[in-house]
Amino acid sequence: MGVGRINLRDAFAMERRAEAELSRGDQLPSSSPSPKSIIASNPSADSEMGMGVAKEDDGGGSSDVSPSWFTPKRLLVIFCMINMINYVDRGVIASNGVNGSRRTCTEAGVCTSGWGIQGDFDLNNFEDGVLSSAFMVGLLIASPVFASLAKSVNPFRLIGVGLSVWTAAAAGCGASFNFWTIAICRMVVGVGEASFISLAAPFIDDNAPVAQKTAWLGLFYMCIPTGVALGYVYGGVVGGNSSWRFAFFGEAVLMLPFAVLGFIMKPLQLKGFAPAGSTKALEGVEAATTVPEVELSGRSSEGLHGPSKNLECKSGFLNQVSRFLKDMKVLLVDQVFIVNVLGYVAYNFVIGAYSYWGPKAGFSIYHMSNADMMFGGLTIVCGIMGTVAGGCILDRMSATISNAFKLLSGVTLLGGVFCFAAFCMKSLYAFLALFALGELLVFATQAPVNYVCLHCVTPSLRPLSMAISTVAIHIFGDVPSSPLVGFLQDHVNNWRETALILTSVFFLAAAIWFIGIFLNNVDMFDEDIEKQTSAAEKANLKPLLEESCSDDKAEKATESKS
């Protein structure tokens, strides 16, 4: 006879129906196969299901597989290095050495040749600003996709794929030959970044010591200002001494080992997710794929399998889309999440424009001969001290969502005051002193704002929360801010006025975060709305328990009769 197949989900459904009939006193036909006998007669299926349970018991690794190479501290160091290289790229394209200057001519007819990207491709300020924001196209499209795939695909493999794309795109920037080729490569850079930004912070939050969670997040997000600042310096040195193209080639070489690492290392498991490939992971995406099938001897494959595989694939895709839409609805009705992201958008509007136009504004207002070095050095020191201090202060205050909002509104307001005052100063040294204090305060927001993103939602929603937060702060924050500030400067033609208008947006961010203090804040980190126990296993356990109870009752009845 031929070899047949039956779906385990159907087997458990058969068992439930059989138990219901037995409870009513009906007789189960002798020809009906017992689901337990089906599983028992298929050791490979039983082994596969048992492996899924073993993975849950030991936190994501089965007994026959060696533990992950990643210890919590190694994980933090590696993620920090990846994050820093990612933001070095942002600093590189904004540096005077790489970004350069357009060819200019005076009324007397004296012309100076341009250099860098802007000079080679003859870009105006608006087009130049578009290059800084082009990555957002890829990030916007890919972030929700990667966040959703993390529920059914190994997260570290996703990171490996993303970083490989990032590496190729960075090299493409160096090989570009006009505005459109470099713009397309900048878009693809965003696709590569998307795999990393939605998954890194949840991994760090899971593995950090309980009393140091925001401090560890602070160390991770410290790499943002530090990376941008190093990018200023690196871009200035490389672009000033050779071609700007070599700066992008160097980035690609630095990122390549981490892309390879994403494929070869056995990962840790995210809190709120079953191991990829297990029956629990499949339930986590609401049966986007069917449970592994079990072979039966002597039965027809076509007779028992039911729907075709094409229909199953289509149903699986629709289920994934449905699950994504449900998750999005949960996020969009969460007042804490919305207020936090709105404040972050306003904050990032200023920070994004600072990072891109800061060296040029400083060169124009204060005639800094080495603006890349000054802004880079200032941002490195203030970024490291401010970001780490923000995380440590929140830990000392007791890391709660309400305290995070208090810290966010306070430091953003004070930081905005100091930055605004700095651009009012005519002395370079007064500007540097006040701007340093302002940057120190505004960078203290990085750990608290991401702490709120991670803890205002259940663990299974954290990757999507981080992805949507990142997409929002870019698409409504630094993406429009760079070209808009360039457009404003083209019309105002006064960098001091432009900088003061831009800095005033900090006060809007502080006001929005202040509202968050009064919301009903609940830390959802330990909530398990999705219990990681599959419906199939529940169905398997319930009849066994009922059978055990009925056996006990029968034994007691026999004893009483005797």
C-alpha cells in the first residue's frame, strides 16, 4: 500500500471530537485511527515535536546543539560596533570632506571649483539634502517586513541578510557616477539597516542585567552620536587626502565580517518568541504554515491531506498579513507609544538636521577652518557622556515609563535652551561651551525614549515597535528636516537664523513628552498575552488530563463497590 500523510493539527482535532463522543457515551468506530497512535507510530514527528519542547525548556537551544557563542557582553559589544559603523556612514556623507561643496562664481566672474559629492555631481542644497534622506525609502519598506519575519525566521539570519545588503550598497555609493546612482544606493542602504534596527534593542533588553537595562541601552545608543561624529572625522580625513569614494569602500570592508557573522553563529532566542521552525513559532504567526506532517503507511496522501499546498501557502501569507495588521492596530491605539514616538519625531527632526548641516553651519557662522573635526570631537564627547548618563540616571530613578517621560521632557527642554543660546553667541568659544552643554543634555534622551518603546508593548511586539518607531522618526523627522533646512537656507541665506528656527523644535518635543507623564503607564515587559503554548499542545494535553481524571473516578468507584 502507498505511503500517506496526515496533518498533526487534524489529528488533534480528531482526538478532541473522539473524546467529546466518548463523554456522551458514543462508541468510537474501531476503524478510526487514534491520534496518539498516529504520533506514536511516527518517531520522526514525535522527535520533532519533542525538540520544540526541549528548545523552550532550555531557552531556545536543544540538548543536542551547543550553546550560542554570544554571551550578553559579547552581544552588546558586537551590536554596538554594527550600530557605530551604520552611523559612521551617516556622518561620512554629511562631512565636508565627502559631501564637499558646489562650484561657485562671484559677480566679478571669479569661479571656484567644487569638490566632493556636491561638486562632482553639481548638486544644489535641496538635492544634497535628499541624499541624506534617501535611505529612508528602503528603511520604510523593509522595516515592517523584517520585524514580521522575526516571528518565523531566525532573527540572526535576517540580520546577516540585511548587513550583506548594506555592505553591497555602501560599496555601490563609492562606485556611483551621478546623482541617481548614488541616490538609489542610499535607498538600498536603508534596506540593510532595517534588519538590524528592529531586532538589536530587544536582544539587548532581554540579556542585560535587570538593574542595568537602560544603562546597556544607553551604551548601545551612545554609538549613534559617536558613529556620526567619527564619520565626520573619517570622512574629512579620507576626503581631504584622497577621493571621497574610498570612504564608502572602507565602510563596506568594516561591515563585511559582521554580515558573515550573522550567518555562521548560533543565535540567542528573543523573549516572547518560540524558536524559529518549532511548532510554537508556527503558532506565533497564527498558523502561517502548517504543522509538520506525519507519514502513515497504508493510506492515500491525496485522501487525507485536504487543501493543496498552493492554497496553504496563500492562506499562510494572508495569515501573516492579518497578524501584521492586528499588531499595527495594537500599536496605533497605544497612547503611550504614540506620544513617545511623536516626541521622538520632533526631537529627531532637529538632531537629523544638526548632523547633516552642522559642519556647514559652523563653517559659515564661525568660520571654522576644521568644522568636521570640531563638530566631530564635540559630538563624540557629549554623545558618549550624555547617552550613558541618561541610561544610568533612569536606572537610579527606578526605570519606569513615567520616570522616563519626566527625564525626556526635562533634559530636552534644558538642552534646547542651551543650544538656542549657543547660536545667539557671536564668540566661537561661547558657542562651543553652550552647545556642548546642550548636546550633553539632549543626548541623554536616547536610552529613556527607547526604553519606553520596548516596555510599553508586550515582548512579542517589541521588534515591530522598534521598527515602526524608527520608520516614524525618520520619515517624519530627519528625512524631511535635511532637505527642508536646505530649502530654508536657500531662501533665508543666513545660517544663524536657520539654526535658531531649527533649534526651537526641541521645545515642541519637550512639550509632547511632558504629556506622557500623565498617561496611564503600564510596563508590559513581563506580560505574556501570547503564552508561547500552541493550540495543538493544549488540545493534546486536555484529553489526557480528562482521561486521567476519569480513570481516577473509575478506580474510586470500584473501590467503593468492593
